[in-house]
Amino acid sequence: MSRPQRMSLAEKHETILALQQHRINTLTGLRHVEKAFAALNTPDVSEPMTAAWTYYVSSNNLLTELRGLTRNYPFSSYCVDEAKRRVYADPESNRSWNLCWLVLQKIKDDKLIGYYAQYQASQPATWGGHKPTDEHVKQLTGVLVREWKGALEQMLRYWEEPPTQ
């Protein structure tokens, strides 16, 4: 396994500027920077990294990337919003600079996918304005849970270990 290259002071400042200007705003890009900053282990990178993750989540890029992984049945914005609300209400949420990871982990730990999958499957709007049968709700809930859990797990794989302090 290769060791990460050392980042020069100029590269670090350019990367911080890119984060502040939101030029790096994908999960892959932010994870790359997060790994490089972790290798630096300097306190001046914490605030820009925290702000970048917060922007990634609050600008709906997290939801957009989740929906990119769930094209057949788009990931629920209600699920992501509820996870964000719970993270902000959780006194343990300061254990990581990474709001994205906290939100994804909250979705998993609090089993939000099952609830929101059933909610979505039971909505008449999902069925063209018609009230669905219990069997249809059950079937669609199962499909949504499988697809959404797959996307959640795929995104959580970006972290070999939790980004906690």
C-alpha cells in the first residue's frame, strides 16, 4: 500500500481555498481532501473541512448523490432531512467534523429507511393519486428498502473507519 504524498504548504492553502469556494463538492473529492488533511494532522484544516462537509449536506449534494445511486426509486429527501434534524439535536454530533458521515450513520443507526420507504409507498401520489392496497404498499416498501439501503451502504464504504475525533 502506498503512503500518501506530503502536501506542500502552498497545496494546503490552495485546497483550503477550493473548499471555501465550493470547488470541491462531491463525496469522492471531499474524501480525497479529508484523507490528505488527516495525514497532515494540523489544526488549521479542521474548520474548512467541517464547513465543506456542512455545505455538501446543506446544498443537497448528499441527496443528489444518493439519488444518483437510486435512479429507479429516488432516495427520500424526508429521510435525509430527518437524519439531519436528528444529528443537529444529538449532543454526540460533535464527535466528527464530517456532517455527511454523521447523517448517513444516523440514517443507518436509527433505521430511518424502513420508516420512510413505507411512508413513500403508502402515499396516493406515489400511485398516481390512487389509494394503494396493503399488498402494493408492502411490495413497494420492500423494493425501496433494498434500493435505498444499497445506496446508503455504498456511500458509507467511503470510510474505512469512522471519521471521529
